[in-house]
Amino acid sequence: MDPIPGDTFDSQATSLYAGQVPTIGNTELENLNGASQTPFVKVDDPPKFELESYIANYTGRTRFNRLFLIGTCSTYLSVEALKAAIIEAKSSKDVSRYERAVRALAEVASNEPEATPDKEWVDRMRKVVKAETDRLEHELRGYKNNLIKESIRMGNEDLGQHYHQIGDLSSASKAYSRMRDYCTTPTHIASMLFKIISVAIERGDWLSVQSHVQRLRNLQSKQEEQAKNQPKMSAALGLSQLHSGSYTDAANSFLNTDPSLGDSFNEVLTSNDVAVYGGLCALASMDRNELQRRVLDNNSFRNFLELEPHIRRAISFFCNSKFRPCLEILESYQADYLLDVHLQRHVSTLYTRIRTKSIQQYLIPFSRVTLDSMSKIFSPRAVGGQAHPVDSTSPFVQELIGLIQDGTLDARIDLEKMVLVSNQTDLRTEVQEATLESLSSFVREAHLRVLRTNIIRAGLEVRVLSDERKQGPAGLGGKHPRPPPGMFQ
Amino acid sequence: MEELLSPLTSVSRRLHTSDPSDEDYDKQIRDLIIFLKDPGRASDISAVSGYALDKLDPSSHSLSYLFLLLHQINSTQFENKDLRPFDPTGALWPKIVRFLTSFDPFQIRYAGHEWRQLVELTVQSAQAVSKPLLAVPVIRDAILRLDPSSGVLTSIHITFIKLCLMSRSYSYALPILEKQICHFPTATSQTYQKHHKSILCGELEPSITFVTDSSGFSTKLTYRDYLQYFFCGAMIYMALKKWDKALHHLNIVICSPVTNAVSKIMVEGYKKWILVSLLACGKPIPSQSITSSHVMKVYQSLAQPYTTLADAFGKCDLQRLKVEVEAALSVWRMDNNTGLVYQVVDAFQKRTTLKLGKTFSALAVADVARHLPGRLSSLREVESFVASLVMCGTLDAVLLHLRDYSDSTMLRFSGTAKSRFLQENNVQGRILQECQSLRAMGKAVRDVNRGLELSNENFLFLQKCLKWSDNSGKGGINALEQTEGGFDLDEDIMGDIH
């Protein structure tokens, strides 16, 4: 009879949450689309993709999230994307999403017929959702009373699915988590974990993604099951690592993703995305040898790269030290990546890293480089536009100064001859300096400690002295009576 | 008169250490001192003192000369019916100076009280006529003459340092300050020293044997005295802008061992330490690990404005630095640190210029001006500021005029292109210097070791060990042999317990 009180409590809790659906849904989606909130990106350039074919690659709730992001961020596609988002939302049961999309569209184009909310649909859908929630919870209660494990599991699963559909993500993940006790086979557990992972990805709860992927990995199941789960697991793991900013780990996870991923994970990301994410992370975090060995010569990842040939080209240009074309490719696709729901926040960081790495790589063979030739490669636009492209105030030189100051570049700028001089290290002098420095610091430290020993031995530690010493200033000699013996041992 | 002179000249400077032998010489000196101190002869001696002072050579018959001088001074003060110190313009002054700059250190080791009395009188008389500078070189020579290593702190050291500060004769103090003080007059209550009377006139005796708390070379010291010594030493180095040395001295002050109270001197030292560390290293540095945490807490709570100032300096934020300086003006003034604080602000400009050398190998003065925020407004000012840095050697760079005069001046930092030969020479010199101080340090460590081995505490400990080994049935002789080396001892203790 134990589960029953817990069950009543649960139902109360969920119904309580059900009342809060809109607010919770909002906060979570904001969390996910954090970039659209904090550094609100506005993309003016038209992206290279076509919206319809792009969105056709995805299934499930990510379709709306992606459309909504494009609609709010791209000035070029906003109306089209938001309209598609409204249609998407209307076809689902998530009222709050619909309302948000309508509001966003009203901001952009208030004249559109879609910009006025469909009150009747909203009310109807609310009622439907409410009835459905009640029904599912009632059913679940029934299953629990009957104590049939499999039914309880399925009841929870249905409930979770329902919550997920209506956008109540925290209730959804709770419902899915409750399935845990009723899972009987590894397959059940795996499917439950995948459901939790996909909810967590939508919530932007990357820690929980990582921990659940870990659990999946430790799950003991058949060989073929593992093989089937592996691509999704590593893709999810890579995604969470990308979001937590550890690009090297993310690159590794994406590189390990098996090409059998195909379109099985379309509710989160496609194979094209794996190629782009993995390629960019690798480009930002690996050196040339590693890129050649682990990315370009990687047979399984080649399958992904073939989907996005420009990434492949960018990487091979980088490996061949042709930085200009590499950066050009990346720049031309920047608009696309800024409109990607997962990549948006990381594009600028990744690009800066790639750029810094290219500058570093470029400088390796030279002992001095003219700023002119460098700026031709790394800031060609400035060369065309300004009278003095490599003036000390030009952004490119400022960038170099910043890199030198934070220690990334070991070089110095000569503004008279307009060259970048790499620093020659004189090892002999350095060693001599270091030795002398350590010697003198040793002598000082030793002196401090010897003094300390002697002070303690002579009983001269700082202490509250007896009153007679206060009669006059110390150290002025024999005028004052000597302190009585026995003050020190 | 003649019969008095002959005992006075009985002890003269030894030209060779073996003639007469240490023991005989020791005995002669002790006899002479008994003769000189004999109260029955005091009137006779003072009667001849005037005549004898002219006859005696202070470098040879130092002891007699010292006693006669003191007699003479006493009688002059007695005649004039005032106890004021004598006048440095008087007839006695040259004699005192002659004595203090040429006395025989081996003889004087026996007359610490009298020597100190004379030195103090000298100081007081120079101060009485407000000419402390007169006494500074004399006393410095006297200290170094008595103890060339100057490794033991005496009250005379402290008097001297204060005198230097007062007379602003900072560089006079350097010969003394540069000797590393490692010891303090030890208490003679230690049992070992009672049994072992070392011969004071031995040439190889370390200074710690004759400067003890009963020898009279120093008054009884307290923690205030040595803190003051190092604090004043640091102030002298600060006045000379030798920041490294000042930092070391302040380190000594703030790392002093404490029982429960923290001295005000230490707190003041910590304040100055923060400022000096900025001046010496150009960034806030972590404090020495020796300082215990509760002392650190006291410092931090009492030196709040200083830590925030250092923080602003470390973050290269001139605006904040200036705000901090303005905000706590009264604090700086109260602590008498205003000058240092202003130097810190100047040092910030200097640091920024020096840092440019890491980023640029050459740049126009106009660019320098762009990187130097703050009060230097015109290009000309910046140029003269940079030029002054180059001239005083802080900045290893050259200023060039470009061929077309329209453009401004170029500042070119010279890289590592120094002549190899010069550099090697320089390094060699520094190595030698470090070698010397390392050797001095090693000697000090050995001395401390020896002192600790012969201390009462160690004997007590050994006694305890002896008892342990007795209890466990082993022979006591064994334990006595162990006193030679600490390591064997440790092992044996463990062996007995198991």
C-alpha cells in the first residue's frame, strides 16, 4: 500500500504544475534560447538555406523552436519563419508557444492576419489539454491501484509524453523519471533515458543530459542495442559539451558519432548539424596535425562531412595553411550558424578561436612579417576601405595588440617599419636570470627564517610587555633602568 | 705619574695572534681592567688622564685610552656642574673621534659597558647641538670596527639607524644595513655558556661570543627595538629608492614571530610593505607564507585602503587608482605615507610604459601617449617623460627622429641585443655577490644550529632521552654518544619504543 500516499501527493503536485503551464513553459524556452534574450542577435544577412527545406529536416518540438528563433533573430526571414511557427504551434497542443509566436509576429508585422490570436482555438485547446491531463492522471491512478508494473510504466510514459507535448517540460521530465522504478528490461530503461535526455536538451539542462548519457553508457544491454544507441548518445553528449563551452570534448564526441545516426535523432539534430558542430569545434580546438588525422582522415566522420562540404573544405584549407579561403568560407556561413538554435551563442567564440589559431599558425614560420601582408589575409575588407590599413589604431592592429598582451602571440609590433617581429628567446640569459632570482629569493627566505629562529631563541617575540618599558622610548640606551632579569627565560 | 703610565701601557695591540698567546693576553687584559676599575685608584687616574691621553696611542692601548677618556669626560661634567653632554667643538671631541675610528677591537671586547657609554655620549652630544651628522660616520666606523660582520643586533645599531634617519644621511647607513643581521645578544643564562668561558680576544671567535646580554655592548633589547631597527632600515632604503632591499626589511618586520599580540610597528610595516611591493615589482605580490593567518587577518582589517589601492594597481585601472588615492587622502596623511602613495601613482605610468616594450618593438610617441592614460596631456610632455625614463636607465630603449620631420619621434625598444660580453660580466659579478651572501647565510645557519644544540632545551631533551634508554635497560653511555648527531638519536628512540 505504500505507493498510494505518494501517488496522491504526486497527482496534487502535477495538477498544481498544470495550472502554471504557461509560465513554466516560458522560462524554460527562454533558458533554451538564452541567446535571443541576453545578447539579442539580429541577423540581417540572408542565410544560405531555404527555410522550408531546412525545417523539413526536423521533426517534433525542435521545429517550432528553430522557426521561432529564426523568426525573432533574422530580419530577412522573420515573417515567413514566424508564420510557419504559428502553423507549427497550432498543429500541436502547446498553447503558450502559439501565444508567443503570435506576439512575436505582431511585433514584426502587425498587419498579417496571423498576427491576431485565435481566441477560440486557444480556449478550445486549453480545455482539451486539461481534459487530457485529467484523464491520463486518472488512468495512471487506476494502474497504480492495480499494481501492474507495466501499466504504471506506460501510464507514466503517456503522461510524460503529454506534458512534453503541451510544453510543461519539468512535469514531463518528472513523469519520465517516475518510470524508472517500473522499467523491467534494459530496452525500457534506454527508451526512458532517451526521453529524459530529449526533454533535458529542450530545457537546456546540460548537466542532466550529461549524467543521463553516462547512465545510458553504463547500461548493460545487448551489443546491437548499444550500437543502435551510440550515435544518439554521442550526439547528445557533444551537444551538452558544446553548450558548457568545452569545445575539445564536444569535438571528440561529435567525431565519435557513428554515421548510422542518419535521421534517427531529427527531433534534436540532423547529421548535417553533427558535421557543422563537430567541424567547427574541431577547427577551434585542434591543431593542424590533429585536424588532418582525426577529422579529414576519419572515415566515419567523412560521411558527415560529405553532407556539409564547405566545412570539409574549410578544414582542409586550414590544414594547408590557406587561412584566407578558410576564413572566407566561415564568414559566408556565419548568418546560417547564427540562426541555429544550438550554435548561436557559440558562433562568435568559436570564430574568434579559429581566427586566433590561424594567426598563430600563420606566424610560426616567420621571424618578421609585414603588417600589410597579414592584414591582406586576416582583414581584407579594411585594406580596401581605409587609407592606412595598418595604422596603429586600425582594428586589426588593435586585435594583434590584444593577442600579444594576453600572451597568445609571442611577438612584438614595430610600428615604424610596420612589421610584426617574433620574439627571440635567449635561453642562456633566461636561465641565468632565473637562477640568480631563485638564489636571491632563497637567501632572503633563509635570512627571514634564521632571524625568526633567533628571535624566538632570544625570547623577543612580540608580546604584551610589562609596564615599566612604557616609561620611555626603547633603544635610546643606558638612561633607562634595565628591565629586571627573569623577564626572558 | 710614570708609575701609573707603565701599567696603563702594559697591554698593547698584538701584531701577531700568537704573541703573546691567547690565554696570556686574556689574562693581561683582565688584570688591566681590574686595575682600571679599582675604585682606590680612580682619583689618581683622573689626575693623570689629561696628560696620559696625549701620550697614549688609542690604536694600541685602546682599553686604557677608553677608561681615561671616560674619566676625563666625567670630570669635565663635574667641574661644569652640569650633566649636559660635552660640546663637540671642545677639545675632547677630536680625541673621541680618533679613538672610535682607530681602537683595537680585541681589547674593547672586554669593556662593552664603557664602550657603549662613550658611543652614547657621543650621540647625545651631537644631538644636543643639533648636529647629528657629526656623529654618524664616527659611530658607523666604530660599529664596523668592533664587529666587521655586524651580525649581532645591539642597541647601538638602533641608535645609529635613528640618527641616520634624523640627519637624513641615508647613504652613510648602507655599510651597516647591508650586513645581514642574523643574531641577537643571547642570554648567558644558558648552562653551557656558564661552564665554557671562551677567550674573548681570540681572533676567530664569532661576534656572537663577545656580544652577549651581559657584555654590555647592548642594552636589553625588546621586540620593539629590533622591529624599529628593521623598520627604520626599510625607511632608509625607501628614501634611497632601493625598493628590493626595503621590501626585504619590511618582510622581516611583518613576518616577526608573535605570541598573541600584534605590534603597531608591524601593522605600519605592512602598510608600507604593500606600497613598496607595488613599487618594487609593479604588481601586488602574495605575502610571505611564514606570516601566521591570524596576523594576516589583523593586517588586512587594519590596512583596508592599502589593499584596495594595490588591487586597483594590479588591475591596471588608472581611473580607479586615482579615485582610491583621492578617497583615502586623510589615511595616507595620518600614516605618513602620502609620498609613497604619490610615487605609486608615478610608478603606474612607468609600468605602463615599460609594458609597451613587451607589445611593441617600436612605436611613435603619439601611440605611447594613447596608451598612457592620465595627466600627461601634450605630446611634448609624453616625450620628455619617456626621455627621462630612457635617461635614468629604467627603459631600455632609444628615441629616434624620423627622416621627415613632419612625423613625431619614434620610440624603439632595444631587444636582447646587449653585448654578450657585457652581459656575461654583469652576470658573473652578480653570481659572486650572491655567493658571498649565501656563504654568510650558511655561516649564520651553522651558528644557529650550534646555539640550538648547546641550548638548555636541547640538553633537557637529551636528558629525557637518556632516561628513556635507561628504562628500557640499555646503557646510558650509548645515549651520550648519540648526542653527536640528531638522526641517530631519532632512530634509536623509535627502536626503544618498539
